[in-house]
Amino acid sequence: MGKLGDPYKLTELLDIKLGAHQEERDHPPMMFQPSGGMDQIPRAIEATLPKGTIQLNSEITEIKQTENSVTVTYQDTKSGAVKTITGDYAISCLVFPTLNKIKTDFRDDVIDGLRAPSSSPIVKNGLQFSERFWETKEEIYGGITANDFEESGTISYPSNELFSNKTGVLLTSYARRGGAIKLGNKSIADRIETSLGIGEQIHPDNFRKYFNGKGISMAWHKQKYALAAWVTWSRRNIIRKMPPLIEGEKRVLFSGNCMAPFHQGWMFAAIEAAWHSIEDLDKRVSKE
């Protein structure tokens, strides 16, 4: 057990930047999560679709419309073969920085809207530990440690397999803005070392001791098919630039987490945008 330190002064407590997320109704401190990880949600959706519905390794190069259809040209990233597929409508869920690199015949106001929001750089690091020391040594069960290290910001503790003798993975960095750029410009080995250095200051004598050498790092703004974790809309551009995107193109609708004016980013923004896309598509089809 550690030794008790001197209590904080009231002025010091008031200066601690904690609880900011909890001020927002859509950021509760704890939520349920799917067993096996968040990717189990899209995997479950995939399993219910007819085989062949999802085509992997397909890089879109062009989107072209007529009055009655839309054709998507794509390249098989394994064979190099160029193929096309045509449908009545297309719903694009691509993050805008990626969509902006594809050749399209979109209207000028739509292109202007797609370029309006700013790209949000995000880096996340995850490290595995041989012992769940935060539980066994520090009695921390789930939750987060918010911090002011720009290359971390958050340490998240797993809420699964509590009290077990298994290894555990901590989200050790959720870097944003300048901190994400700084961390993302490092090699993966250096990113992990940065997390270890920060973690050791928050959990002295335990972070490095129980790190088992396994880690992962993802810089979303450096991923070819993302180029951002999400986009951030200003209030001004939501009013001025988003309406043409909500209206959509002749045969292309825009959805995904870039198309939620109130909840930007993450899955719940994509769900909010999907509600509108479903309603819009239904109205369009019913008029034909």
C-alpha cells in the first residue's frame, strides 16, 4: 500500500480539470460495452447480411451520377483490377477528408460543404500489462483518469474481467489536437515509450514494472482511408455549409459521423445521421 500524502487545498481542487465530459448529457461516465470489443457490433451486422454484400479491399476512385443511377468505380487493392458497380442510389459514409480525394461530379455547393469542417487528428495507444495492478495494487475498477498530458489526456481502465488473474489492456493515450499531431509524428515504438513515461508519473513503480511489452498505437489522421478520426463543424458552417449535404446529390446521400450537426464523431453521430438518411431515401423512392 502507498503512503498518505498531504491533502489538496480547495483552490488546487478547483483547478483540476475533471468532470468536463460529464457536463454533457451524451458523455455519461460509464456505459455498457459489447463483449469482445466494439468491433463486435459491425461484425454482428456483417453476419446478418447476405454473403458478398460487403466487398473488402475495394478502393473507390470515382463516383458518377445520371438522372436515374449512380456508378462507383473502384480498384481491387489485391489484384489491381478496376471494376464498377451501378445502383439507384449510393449512401456515402466516408469521412470527408477521404471522400474529398475521390473524383466526383458533385455540385459546387456540395463540394464546398464537404471541405467546410476541419479534420480532427486523434491518436490512441493501448498497452497490455501482465498484472491488473490498477485493481490489485490501487483498487481501481473501471473508469478513467483524466490528465493534462497533451499526449495522453485519458487513461481508461477496462470494465471487463474485473477481479480476474488475467492480463489487462489500458487505453493509455487519447491524444487530440496538437497533442495528437505531436504523438502521431513519432514512431510506434516512441509513442509507446511516451505512454510509459506518462503512465509512470500517474502510477509510479507499477506502469513499467507490469508492462509486458505488447502495445498498439493508431493515429487516425495518418490512416489512408480515414485521414481524420472525425470532422468538426463550426456553428457557422453548420448553418451555412451543411444544408446542401443534408439535401444530398441527385443520386448520392451523405451519412456517417460527419453528418450529425449536434453529435460530432463516434458511433452515436453515425446513428443520428443514419436516421436522416433512411428517412430521406424513403421519401425519394416513394416519389418514383
